[in-house]
Amino acid sequence: MEKVCQKAIVRGRVQGVGFRFSARLQAEELGISGWAKNLHDGSVEVMMCGEASAVKLLTNWMETGPTSAEVESVMVEDIPCQQLSGFVTL
């Protein structure tokens, strides 16, 4: 099982719609560690580490997000793997 870490920037109407909370629930269900935080420009940054297939599933989910979100784009980049425990919202 290959472990990967990625950082994603999600743009659109993604703040104030439960995006970070929903991302945490999805990540926990998939066994992914990391965090989600609001950025000053109205986007959400998500850092995720876990099995490559699980991280891909979370990335796919972020393209739509929760029902109240309107995702315009998800930009993902690979980052060096980190030892994290759990998934938190910041």
C-alpha cells in the first residue's frame, strides 16, 4: 500500500457551507490524516496523507463537496509525506 501526501486548494463557494467539516468526515471514513483550513481569499486548503487510493477518493469528493458548496476548481500538488495522526479542521 503506497502512502502519499497531497495539498489541495479548493476554490468556489466553499466557506460557510460546511466544507471543512464534511471533508473531515470523509477523511476519517477513508483513514486519511491531515487538516482543512479556510484561506483569506475564500478558498479552502486541505492537506491529506494516506493510502493513494483513499487520497484519490477524497480528492474526487472535493470536486463536488457537500451539497451546499459550489466548487469551481481543485488544484492538487504532491508534497513530502508527513507523520500525522487524525484529521482536524483549523
